[in-house]
Amino acid sequence: MSFRASLKNLIRRDAERPSLRERAADLQADLSRVVRQPVAPEPTPDFASQVAQAAPDHDVLASSGIDHRDGTVSYCDATGKVSRRPMAHWICFNAQQMHSRVQGEMGRRRVLEANHLSAGEHTDWEARIRRELRSDAVHALAFRHDRAFKVAQALRNGTEPATPALRAQGDAELLALAPLWEAAVDLYQQRTDEENAIDAAASEDGGPGAAPEGSGPEWQAWFQQKEDWRERTGMAAAEEAVREAGTALYRVETQIAELPAASLAGLKLKARVAQRSDDIGVDWPDGLGPGLARDILTFTEAEASPPKPVTCIADRIDFASATLKELQAIHDTAQLVGDVAQAAVWQGRCQAPAAQKRLGVDYNAAGDLMAWLSDELTNVEHLAIKQVKKRQPDDRWDRGSRLAWIAPSIIQNEDTAETAAFIGELATFLADEAKG
């Protein structure tokens, strides 16, 4: 190929290649397609919009709340305000609305149906209407839901309330860590002393000297010289050994902070961990302070309060000798007073101070009394129903009252054999009624 032809080809390739300006324009066009343009934030949807969006995914709970699948629910109160709260609060909110409607219906029917009844007839009517409207179950859901949710949460997490037996078990595990902690402290101190000795010996070796200013080649050369010196003298290995010993010690102290102390030996171990942290000028392990305060309060209360005889209200009632009407009166009275006691628990006069609440104490002495009374009377209700199930009355009214009374508890138990036996009794009763 001649020189002229080669030059023509070179000129042709340059003409076909885009210029710098053209390439810059193409790059700008590509960037405009890739870079995301800022968009204005979308307004927060109202409750109706949230319901409409959640409906296809079955997240709407009874058309009154939106399950966010994270343990919270958004729901709208009577004023139109939308709140996002834990599911337990949403259930309580609906249960309280149900309770209000049940009480209103009972009041309306009391005027229409029971205004002319005698005292005895009114008691029977009251028991029947409470069973019909399931007011006891609604009341329990509205005002005792916290206990059920606490138990469910404890079962889900594999934890139990801090009973004396569990505290004793935790204290035993705590004391078992004492020799491990002492060994970890000794090892950390030993590794620290070794590091100090190696550092003193290495200093006599001269070392790399002071670091030069800046970060240029001179500083990089000094840094490499320093690292070589640390490796040669054993400083790097000594520092790594101290870090490993410190990590092992921290893990043991964290376990000590988490476990309860139910003995003087356990409290002393936690106090020694705290004192060691103060001596070397570091923070206490996470949770050690609150846990130690809680353990001291629990321990001192148990030591100061002598054991009291346990009183059971149900033991003072002769259920076997009571008539059917007496059992019903016992049940209804226990339920009424128990509901009042449970409602009193939530009043401010029964709540523990804020400082004790942070330590896990919910009620003061008055609140503990009301909670105990509520639990005792609930037990009386169950024992009264249990006694009624054992009865086989001959009187026509007693037979019908007994069947009507025990029906809700049998249905709620979902026991197939018990339900079948009840259906047989009910069929026999209806057959006898048909014969007159």
C-alpha cells in the first residue's frame, strides 16, 4: 500500500470517529436516563386508604384494624384518630367497646324484663342474661388481657416468672461462674504484666523513634519499620494475647450481670465485678447496675418479711353442702367482687412508683392485695362451676338451671367426651320436658 493510500485511510477513520464534543453530549444523555430525579414524598395515606391497600393481603382485622405483621396494628378510634399500637392494645380496645355495648344491652333489658321481678327472680334473671351475653368472658378480655398476654409471651420466649425456685436456680448458675471469673481475671492480669515486661525490654532496643510528619514516603517507611520492630520484639503477640484475655473476661462478666443473685454469695460476686471495673476505671458490664439493684431489693424484702401463712378463700367455703341456688349466688358474687378488685388494680392508688416499675414491680401493697383478691375469687368461680357439674338434681327447675349454667364452660373447654356427655344429658332433659 502506498503512503498516499495509507494517509487516506487514516483520514477516513478519523472522520468516522465521534468528536470529543459529540461523545460528551452522548454521555450527558445517558446520565440523564440513569440518574433518578428527586420526587416529592407521597402523603401519608389515611385510614380508609390503608384498609383498601391492605385488603388484598388479608391484613385487615375485622375491618377495624390493619395488621402490620410486626406485632402492631393500626386502628381508628371514635374520634377518627389513627393509632399504631401493639396488638394487645388493639384487642383490649375492641374488647372494651364490646364490654360497653354488653353493659348497655343489659341495662336496657333490665328495665324491660326485670323491673317487676322479685329479689330472687331478679338474681336468676341476672345470671341468665350474663350467660346469654357472655359478659364475664367479655369483661375478662377487656380488663384481664394483660395476664393472658404475659403468659403467652413467657411461653413464646421460653421464660417464666421470677419465682423463688427459679431465682435459686439462677443463683446457683451465678455462683458456678465465680471460679471462671477469678481465673479470667488472673489470666488477664498475667497477660497485661507480660505485655508491660515486653514493652520495657523492647524500649531498650531503641525502637523506630518518633513518627515523621505527614503521610508521605518517609512516614510509610517509618510505619513499616515500627511494625517490623513490634513483630521482632514480641509486642504484637503480647497485645493480641491481652485482647483475647480481655474478651474472655468480658464474656464471663456479661453472664454474671444477666443472672439473678438470690444469696449473699451471689450479691458479693456481682459487687466484686463492679468493684474491679471501678478500680481499673472502666464502665460496669451492661445490665450489672440495674440487675444488682433489683437483686438487693428482692433479697432484702425476702429477709425482712417473715413467711406469712397462705390464706385461700376457697378453703373457707363448703361447696359440697351448698344448694344449687347458693352455688350460683357464690359464683355470681365472687365474679362481681373479683371484677371490682381487678378494676381497682389499674387505679393510680394501686400502682407502684416509677422507680420500682423500672425494676419490674407493677403494684404497691394495695395493688398486690387487689390482684390477690381477684385471683382468689376467680378460683372460687371455677370451683363453684365444678361443683355444679357434679350435681344430678331431680327438681325440674334445678335440672334446667344446671344445664344452662354449665353449658358455656363445657363448650369453651372443647373436650369431646365432656361435650358428648352434656349432649346426652340435654337430650334426656328435653325428652322429659316433652312428656310433661
